[in-house]
Amino acid sequence: MKTAILNVKVDEHVKKKAQLVAGSFGIPLSTLVNAYLMELAETGQIHFSAVEIMTPKMEKLIEQAEKEIEAGDLSPAFSTAQEAIDYLKSL
């Protein structure tokens, strides 16, 4: 395989963090970038994934919902969307 040099401008902090992550897997960052480019070239698809980070606000909302579920404080079952809308309006 003939190789080519690719120069990419990237935020220095992002590069260092990416190198640490790649290194934790024992893979050089250049290998990961090359693999991503190969996948892009072969499939024509771009894949992004992001792990949702739990915020304190979301933790409180989940905690509240779990308490309501344990207490049986649930909405009734609805047969139609209109029943659900009417129920929500009544709250």
C-alpha cells in the first residue's frame, strides 16, 4: 500500500486527549485516523457516536421519576391520543 501524508488542523487539546484515548487501547492515533478514513472511503458513510453525560439536573429528574414509579404515581393507560392530551391538560 502506497502511503500519503495528510495534514489536518485540529485543536491541540483535542489531539492530546485523542492520543491518550488511542494510547489506552495500545493504538497509535494515526492508525485510528487511517481506519476511519478507510471506512469512509469504502462505505461512503460517516459515523458519529456520543455518550450522553449525566448532568446533575438529569440525575434529579431520574431520581424523581423513580420515586414516582415506586409510589405508583403513574398516569393511566390511554386508548387514544386525545385521551392522553385531555389528561395532560387536566394536570
